Amino acid sequence: MEAMEEEVGGRRRVLDAAAELFVRQGYSGTTLRQIASEAGIKAGSIYHHFDSKEALFVAVLNDGMLVMTDAFDNTAHELASTAAVADHVRGHVHAHLSAVFENGPYTTAHVTSFFGAPAEVRSQVVPLRDSYEQKWNELFEQLFPVANVKDLRLHRLILFGAMNATAEWFDPSGNLSLDQLSTTIARQFLHGVLHD
Amino acid sequence: MEAMEEEVGGRRRVLDAAAELFVRQGYSGTTLRQIASEAGIKAGSIYHHFDSKEALFVAVLNDGMLVMTDAFDNTAHELASTAAVADHVRGHVHAHLSAVFENGPYTTAHVTSFFGAPAEVRSQVVPLRDSYEQKWNELFEQLFPVANVKDLRLHRLILFGAMNATAEWFDPSGNLSLDQLSTTIARQFLHGVLHD
DNA sequence: GTCTATAACATGATAGAC
DNA sequence: GTCTATCATGTTATAGAC
């Protein structure tokens, strides 16, 4: 409270460094010494903030999923209930991609290193992941009342695959903007590549 | 030549074991002892077949990409040049997914563990990957002559993301068949979820 | 072609000083 | 809250017998 500067505590610096390295090298490919080095401390000091490497990874993943959930909820509140289906889809696609690309590596870690993580780690993160995916399922059931639920979940999985894979090739500082990417993905999802 | 039984040589058994473990645990998360154990030999013996762990990984990835390329070429030859655009797309989507799910873990390794692999490994596999992606780019340029090339590459990346992510959730032995999945992805790609 | 044995090093984790 | 020092173990890789 004393200063306006964003005093980044030691714990946060460890989390930041860990998230970035986990994204680039995966869970097993990242060492505590690397994380400590990037956080400006020594490896042993990490254990003052986290009980184990696994616990650190879980903290990163859960932080990331909270960002995703917040982005989804904010978008849902901003959209008028009378908005067109296309606006809802584009808005939530944009929220998801923004969370991946604009909120640091926490959300990206979820996309790139969840699958290869030890089972013990995955099981501790599954609840938040499920809750996020459930929000999308419910959104789709509202937007597409005529479709059957099974097809909707399949379409959602296909959309998620397309969105999350962008973490591996999209460059937010390149020619294509995040807005343009969101619009393209949402339109391809709704109307396909053969639209008008 | 003496027997009909598929005599699986030591080298092939090492490759099979490595591919399966790399898929499940990633490159760094898999040890040579695990690979050797699953192949029925001791860790040191692996070095009779491969110079290093990295060389073994490169061999797995390149084997996988050859399967993908073969699947693409076979499909291209089977399709009549007069076939409808939708048939071409569905056929090649089916070929890609078949390679991922029906030809062992070699192709899946490409999808799940390429991104997190050491840069030195990735650079040795990039040529075959690029050549495969180029086949898709050329296919799209033929199928959609009116669209501009930049948009087509973007749409291909989105489609690839959707297809490759299925490796993380699709169960070929479940209720949904590979044919149904291919048809759904191809139709969503061409016409979107709002089709008829 | 596979084994045993081992070198050389990296890793996650702990204990105690400051 | 961070340090130094260290433990116990796991890791890739090598050398030489069979």
C-alpha cells in the first residue's frame, strides 16, 4: 500500500519465470535451477514458496485457468442478451484468444504443457478446466437450441482445437491482429470457408 | 525371407517403444531406461541402434511424417480429378486422421511432442513437416482458386489445429467413428456449424 | 546384438546459517 | 526470504566382455 510501483513479490517472480519456461520447454524439460535463475534467486529458495515442482506447476496452471474464466465471464456480461449469435461467438473466441496471448504465459502453459504433464498434476487442475469447458457447453446450448447436445460438444472440441493450436503459430505482433484472427476463426466456425 | 512371421528387429522394437512413450510422456519426460525396458533390452543396448536420445527422437518423428505424406499422396491418387471439392476435403481430412490414429504412435508423436522438443531436434524434422504442409497449401490453392493465398494458409492452419488436437480427446474405439469425425470436421470447415 | 559396469553429470529436495 | 552446501537418486552415454 505504500508505493504505487508494482512490487512483484518473490513468489510472483517465481511463478512468472516458471510459466514462461514450462510453455517453452514443457514440464519435464524445465528444471528448478532454470526457473530460479530467471527469477533471480537460487534453486533452493523456491521451496520457501512452493512445496514441490509439481505444486509450482499446478499453481501456474490454475492461475491460467482463472484468467480464462474471468475473460469468459466478462465477455458474457458485456454482450447484450439480444446480440446476434455471431456476435456472441466472435466475442467469446476473442476473449479466449486474448487470454492466451495477452495475459502472459499462464494460459499458454495450459494449452501447450497440460497434456504431457504427470497424471498427478493433471488431476489437480481438471476441476477448473472442466468448469471452463462447461461454460462453453452451456453457451452453445443457448446459442444453438435446435442442435443436439452431443453434436454441440463435438463442435466445441473442434473449435477448441483450432483456438488452442494458435498458441503454436500465431504471432500477436505480426501483420495479422488478434481481432482479425478472432473474426476469421469465428466466421469459419459458423459459416465455413465457403461463405459468400 | 525365410518366415512369414513379422520378425520385428531390435531396431524397430526400440522405435516402437520410443514412439509410444514419447507420445504419453513427452521427450524430456521419457528416459532411455523406460524405452529399453519396453523394448525388452537394456538401456546401453539402444546405442547400438541410435547415436543418441535425440537421434532416436528424430527417427520417430521422421517416420511419422513419412506415414502422413504417404496417406496424403494415396488419397490424392484415389480421388478423381473431377471429384467435388467437398470430397477432396473430406478425403484428405480422413487420410490425415487415419494416419494419426491408425498408424501407431509415430504420427501422434509429431502432434503431441514436436512443439516442446529441443530446438536441435525440431530443426532436423522441419524439412519433412514443411513438405507435408506444402502439399496441403497446394491442394487448397487448386480447390479454392478464387481465394487469396494468404487467407488459404490461415484457414489451413485453423484446420490443422482442429485435426491435430483430436489426438488429445478422440477415442477411435468409442461411439464416434473415424469416418464420422472426418465428415464432421470437413463439413464444419467447409460450411460451418450453421449449415442447413 | 545384447549384456554389465561405470563414468560424468544433472536433478529434485533438504538442512541450517544469515 | 534467500543463501550455501549437500544428499540421494536418476540421467545420458561409453567401454569392453560375451
